[in-house]
Amino acid sequence: MTREIPIGIDLGTTFSAVSYIDHAGHTLVIRNAEGEILTPSVVLFGENEVIVGKEARNAAAVQPDLVAQWVKRDMGSPFYTRPIHGQKLPPEVIQGCILRKLKLDIQRTLGRVDRVVVTVPAYFDEIRRKGTADAAEMAGLKILDIVNEPTAAALAFGETLGYLSPTGAPQKEMTIFAYDLGGGTFDATLLKLAPGDIRTLATDGDVMLGGHDWDLRLADFAADAFQKQHGLDPRKNPAAMNRTLAAAVEAKHTLSARVRASLRVEMAGRASEVQITREQLEEMTADLLERTSYTTRQLLAAAGLEWKDIDRLLLVGGSTRMPMVVNALRRMSGLEPDHTVNPDEAVARGAALYAGYLLAKESGDVRKAAFEITNVNSHSLGVEGIDPDTLRKKNFVLIPRNTSLPAKATERFSTKMEGQRSIVLRVLEGESTIPGECTAIGRTAIRDLPAGLIKGWPIDVTFEYGSNGRLSVHAVVPGTSHEAKLDLERDSGMTREGIEQWKRSVGEAAGFNSFESMLQDVLGINIPLAPSIENPEASPLRAPTDGRSAGATECSGPGVRAYDSAPLDDSPAEKLSPIPPCKPGASALRTFAAKPQSLAGAAPLWEEAEHIPVENTVEFAPEKPNGKPPSAGMSLSRVLFNAIGFAVFSAFGLALGYAILHYIMPDKFKWPW
Ligand code: ADP
Ligand code: MG
């Protein structure tokens, strides 16, 4: 039987790399068709051809509207920020094109492609992880798993130190800080390495910070100098700005090795040779570096650790080659940053090691799968409810971030109204207590509750988060046979149908024409994304009444959430109205005495209800029992009510203002009568 080759892909914002494990068990890095280890994550959409890599990157300066780069930053949004050929493309599709190129390079080197492990920043949320898996599928790759970049880097580090084998490793446990500053993202992770055991302690990061921000600052500096000299602004000309940006990258790299560099800016037949020193670069980007230091300090605090507890400071990502990064880390930590693993290759090598680990585990080869990996969740997971003190919607966290996986947590909530017939459960991912600032990742409902349930009836919500990053949510209504289950296995973003359709265009790589016809044929208005505010019709969020998995998710760009206004058909109109106070505790206990006959057998409720924490007395707004959308009449009456209210208060305000002016300046502001 042929051995399945463990393959790891580092799908980076700026560069991607591929590694595999050879027969001798060593990780090797694959060279692309251009003979290089790093493939620029840039896609050129020609009319009849899709080109990925160096050539595409070079084309960015000449044909910027045909080139897509920094796409990883847009994962989780419905579309890539810049239109290509004037058309909006989903980021997954562009990432799929990059992965297709990597697949071809793997095929060329190994003769075939087996299943792969793809890496993502630890800070990526469910939606972005799912998008990455979808992109791989569109490229025709089979995913073994997705692994966090710092975990992969730690694996590569562990390999060199012998930590991956429980017998050959040093006996000492080691706490490492992985500082990964790439082109587009910053990741900070604390890990514990013990023989045969790699454990993530905590992770934090910034998906909007990377070497590219340094490039932009430098390009801006050069553009200012050009404008001063020639009175023309290169920022107004995309092609000139792209060339300046490319020159800025070169100058930045030079400044990592030397103390001065120059960059050329050209536009409209004029040119400037702009001189820059390392000191100037460091000054103009000090705030960017400070952002990484801030996250670093936050992470240590979150883990309850100090620098003296850290054994190694691992540098990952190309931007850690900048002396300012190394110096700042040295100053801050008192440690000498570790260069043991190549910052460009560590993640891909670690991904291949992880693939090897998974394959060995699958085949029952205990000798090779002799290490364990423990991850943490990088975002808190909670449920939306109503804070009884403020009566405002709040994210009640069940599994806080940085909890070791697998994790399980149960909380008791309660119904909001007398005789409530259904319960809506919205699952949120994020740290904020304000639901609007979190990502709504799933939603389910329990319907047809028995009639006559008193207000404050308990509902037990259980979250189970597996080591594989799969969240399942289970809600039960004690004393009734009602329950709902929701599996949130990366089921947001694109639909299965959408992936299959895009797969053809990505697979053919026949040029933008095929993408365009795909956009017109299949998408039109009906973009094949899972339910979103723009596309509520496609909602698989409507939980089946039998309590099966609702596969529920909603998504849009990071931080943009407007769930309440989404015209989802099971969003009860009542959700938008003021929510009556709802404090069970003692008062709930009193009303329990009058509980309906049908629930008389639910004796333990008495006792359990007594323990309902007041702060968890939350919403679960009643739905319309038949799940129909709120009637138009209701929203019209609300609009009328608001309009009349507005008019009355405006008139009152005007009169009051006039009275005040009359009082202050009686001669100027006389009463009209
Ligand atoms: P990503 O993981 O985001 O793809 P990489 O880890 O490949 O990123 O790092 C790419 C970034 O590293 C780019 O911003 C690049 O300019 C920067 N970089 C690479 N080499 C150097 C260097 N010698 N000096 C400064 N920055 C560098
Ligand atoms: Mg990287």
C-alpha cells in the first residue's frame, strides 16, 4: 500500500509555503514552478488565464484592477474589498485560486496530492476557518484538518528540539512565546512544550496588522516627498502607488540589513529618488510595533504569566526580520529572541508534522502519533440574553476565550414572558458584552412549548466545544420534553451548492471570463452565501421544529452585525420592543406555586429554579408560534407610533426653546400672540 504523504500548507497573507514529510520522517519544503520556496499569495485574473505568484505580484503595479492580494485579511467578509474587472469576488474563491497553484506545485514535486493540513492564524474565528476549508475544496484539495499557525510553528520548533517524541525529548517542560508578525496578521501565542505534549495556553492577535502596514507607511512617506518635489500626488494614481508600494517593500527589506536605503517614485514622466534611514522607518512605525507589544502584554496578563516564566521567545513570520522587532522584544522580555526555526518555513513544516501526526493517529501507529496537541478557543462563546439589571441585550459568555479544549459548560437561563411558546437561542462569538460587537455564529429555536408556562421558567443551555473546533449547543427545558440541538461545525459562509459551482471556475483557471460568467449565471443577486442580512431568504437558520441541527449561521464582514434588523422570518417582532423586567429568583418561586397541571410532575424545578443566577435571567423572546414573519401591519403601526411621538416631542422642544429665548431676550423673542 502506498504511504499517504503528510502535506502541510501555510496559506499566508503575503506568501504561501508547502512542506511534506519524506520517507525518512524529515520535513522538506516544496519549491514552486518558479523554483522558489515562497509563493506570493497574489492572483492575476487575466481574460483567459489565472496566474498566481510572482508574476501576478509584478502585474499589480501595471494592472491593479486585475490583481487580488491581501485577500486573507478579507476572509469572513462576503467579498474581497477591491473589485476585480469591476466585479466583486468572494475571498474564498481567490484563496481557492492560490491553493490550486500550490496543489499543482505539490503534484509536480510528489507526483500526486494527498490530503493536506492548512494553517490559519490562531485568532481566526469560525467563519474564517470555514472559508479557508471551502477555498481548499474549491481548489480540489482534500482537507485533513486546519491547524493554528503558532501551534504549527511550535511543532516545527519542537521537532528541532526533539520534543515530539516522548523518549528522545529533554525532560524539562518549556513555556514558549510565539511572536508571529507576518505580512497581514499578527499572532501572539503562549504554548507549553513537554515531552510528547504541545499545549496552547493562550492566544491573542490582530488580523489587521502586519508587515504590509509598514510598507504603507513607507510608501506614504515616499509619496509625500514626490508630491513636495513635483506637486503631483502618486496616491491618486493606483498604478504609480502600486509601484511605490513595491519599492517600499524592497527598501524595508534593505533596512533590515543596512541603516539606509532609497526608493524610487515615478509618475507622469517624473521621478524622485527618496532616501530613508532605518531610524526614520522605526520612528514612523513605532505605533505599529507598540500595537504588537500591547497585545503581547495583554496575552501574558491573560495567562497570568510574566516574562520570567517564559523560556523561549520564538520568532515567526517574515516581519520579525526587522531589527526594531527583535530589539523591542529583547528590551521588553529580557530574553534573547530565538531564531531556531526559519521564520518563513516554520509554519508549513509544522503543518506537515501535524498532518503526519493525524495520519499516524488514523492508522493507529502509536509510535509516530506519540505526542498530544491541546488547543484553546481563541474567542469567547456565549448566548445572547437580556441583562435583568439594565434590560439591555448582553452576551452571556459560557466558554471564555483561552479555555483548554475540549470544554463543556452549562448555564441556566429563563423564559421572559408568561405563557411563552418558543425560545430563540443565538450563539455569539466574541469578547464584548454587547451582542452587536460579537459575531453571531448560529441560531436555533425550541418551539411548541407547552401552553401555560410561567414567566421565568428555566432553560438549561449547554455548550460543548471539541478539540476539533466543533461547537455543539444543546438547550433543554426542564420539566418538558423539549430540547434543541445545534451543531456549529464551521457551517457558515458559503453553501455547499456555492462551493460546487465555484469549484468549476477555480479548477479550470481559465481566466476571468469563466469567473464572470459564473458571477452572472449563478450569482446575480442570489449570492451563494449562507444566510446573511443581505440574503435572509437562503436562511437555513430556521431551526426544524423537531429539534434537529439547524446548521445555523449568519455572517457578514468582521464587526458588522445587525441581526436584529434582519427580516428573518423567525425573528419575532417582540424582540424589538422594550423587554419587560424579568427577574425570577424569589418572585419566580412564588409564581411557580401556580404552575400548570401538566407540569406538576416537575418537582425538581422548585429547587433548581431557586439557583437561577439573577444575572442570567435572560431573554429568550417569545416567537410567533407558527414561525411566520411579523406582519407588515405591526411594523407600520410601530412606524406611525414613532412618527407621532417624534412630532409631539419636536413641537414640545421648539416651544420650550422659544420660551427660554423669550425669557432671556424678551424684546427680541416676543410671544406671537
Ligand atoms: P504571511 O504569513 O502574512 O504571509 P510572512 O511570514 O511570509 O507573511 O511574512 C511576510 C512579510 O515579511 C512581508 O510583509 C515581508 O515584507 C516581510 N519581510 C520578509 N523579509 C523581510 C525582511 N528582511 N525585512 C523586513 N520585512 C521582511
Ligand atoms: Mg504567516
